[in-house]
Amino acid sequence: MKRFLLDTILCSLFIFSIMGFFASVTMFKVFDIFDPIGDMFSDFELTDIVFSQLQEDPIADERIVMVNIGNLSREGLARQIEIINQFEPMVIGLDVLLDAPKEWPQDSALTRVLSQTPNIVIGEKLVDFNEEKGEFEMTIKPQDHIVQEARLGYVNLITNAKVQEDLKMCREFTPSEMVQGEIRYAFPVRLAYAYDSIKTEKFLARGNDVETVNYKGNIISFSSAQYGMKYYALDVNDIFENNFTPDLFKDKIVIMCFMGDYLGDTETVEDFYFTPMNENYVGKAKNDMFGGVIHANIISQILDDDPIDQMSKRTEIILAILFCLFNVFLFKIIYGAMPKWYDGITKIFQLIELMGLGTLMIFLLLIYSYKADFTLAMIVIALSGDSLEVYHGVVKNLFSKERRKEVFKINRRFWEYQ
């Protein structure tokens, strides 16, 4: 039994060494020929199916109203804010960078309106992340005469994109960041705090550096271009033409942001992201959500007290090790007791395990808002059956003097035959 258990551990180590080898050769682009296939699935996670296919149709979140700013000048923004503020919203979020100075008439109009609007949060952008310090070096923010520091929230979202044209998949965000030793809060966190400080403080008390966005829906447009089902949205001219009822803004969170030249404009790439809600969840073709709407989804999950808990990397590794040891132990018994049935039985068992873990990942996220990651476990399960045969047929034989002699004898006979 001791020898059997030792063999189980050694075979498990062999499986993890195979995983490490393939991880290293992938790093060095050995398999570039498969890049097109890899690119198709690189933006896909199994749990995306929950957001894009399995969720129930969400009820519109009446606490939040989206307003498209289009390509308005600063004078136009000032006029929009003036109109909205007449209807007493709880807080206004302006998701636009006001860093570059404009001509005096434009700047003065916006500065005057902002000074008269205390319930407003304005976007800033964090730049130049210092890996060693774990903080940003600076921010791109409005000039001091436009807005006070206390009313800023950073609009950075986590993606792998380097330029606007790259695929910008957004699954996560950071609630807070450090900038030169000073803590800064995310734009949606600032807005949620202004609406309900108790729930926001509870969310921040989780202490997670990174949170997963619990997506619930996109925008509902009052104009002819209607798509989505979660947040009310007004187009640029809807504000100026009073195409809304006064109660729409009363005590609400209003997010003013760019949502295309007009609502329904899907040709732009500016501040337009891929999300797990994209119905084409493999090989996504079109962006599906503007940055401001992502902020709205973050606010909803804070106010609904509905964050997504995520499995730690440590737990993922431990589960992978346990599954590996269990599979190797079981497959070694089958290998010794029923060698002729080995391939068929192990493949069926592996298929059941993989389907079971995949279903469990979806179930946990859908029902309990828990994002489990069984990726490593699924890899070791997929490798365990064939790797055990390689371990017994090749690796163990290499450490046997008699078995090595057999290889040399066969090799010598081959050349004599030739």
C-alpha cells in the first residue's frame, strides 16, 4: 500500500510537470499555428453563459438614470447639468475627463454650473501604474478651478486592451486605488456612497483589491433605438427637449456619459466594451456595453448588496491537487484490475467529472453569486488518464535497468534487420 500511494503521488507530480511544460512552451509561442483558435476562445469563460443566457430578465433599476452626452461641448454639458439639477437628483455622475483647458466661454459656463452643483461626481483617470509600489503615479483630472478633489472618482476599468481598437473585455474592477500614497475611490463607488453610504461601506469592508462585476443588464432607451433591459437612458436631445417626466430624476443617481453619437450607435469604439452579457459569448464580434453602463451595473450590485464572491487561487490549487490524487489513485486500481477496460472506463469517468464541474461552476454563480474556478482541476482531470499510461509505460521503465535493456535490444535488432 505504501508503494501504491507513493506511486500515486509521483504520477500526480508527473501530471503537474506536464502542465508546467505546456505552460512554458505556450509562453514562448511554440504553438503560434493555433493562435486563431486561441484568439477565438481567449475572451471566453464558462461562466459567461450565466450572464448572457441563463439570467432572468432583470427589473429596471429605477434608482439610476443614464444620460447620453454624445459629443457635446462644455457649454452643452453645463446646460444639461442645469436642466437635470432642476429636478433634484440625489447625485449626478459626469463620466468625462475635463483635463484639457478650453476657451474661456466654455470653461466659465461649466465651472459656474459645477460650483452651483454640490451633488456631482466627476471622472478622473489613473495612469502610470508602478508595479514595485503597487500604486499609480498620477491622475488625469480636471483643473482645480473646475472641480474640487473631493468630488472625483476614477473611471478606469480592467481590460487587457492596449488601444481602443483592441478587444476590451471587462469582467472586474477595483473599488479603490492608491495614488502617491493617497487613496482614491472608483467613480461608481463614489456615486453609490452618495446614494447609500451604509451599503457602500459594507461593500468596501469586504477588503477585496479586485471585485467581479455582477452584470444585470444594459440600457432601456426612450428613443426609437431600444436595446437592453435594465437602465433607463435618455439621448442628448431628450434633455434639451424635455422628453421625460419630472419624477424620472427626483432622488435618483444620474450618470452622464458617452453612449455613442446617438442611442443605438454601435459603430463607435470609444468607451465601448465587451462584457459577459454579449450574446455571442465565443468569438465576440461587436461591443455590447458603454463604460457608463458598466459603472451603473457596479452601482446596482453595491446597492443591492449582491457582490460576487470569488474562489481564491489557493483553493483552486488545492482542489486541483485533490482531484489529481483521487483520479490517479482510482485509475491505478482500474489499470491493475481491468487493463482491457481501462481506456473506456477512464474516459467515461473523466467526461462525467468535466461536465459535473462545468455545471457546478454555472450553478454556483447563477444561484449563489459565487465564482468558482475549476480550470486547473479540469486540466488535471483531462490529463490524468493518458498521463498514467505514459507514467507506467515510459517514465517508470526509464528507472528500471532491465526495461532500459529491452529498449536497447529492440533498437539493436532493428538496425541488424536493416
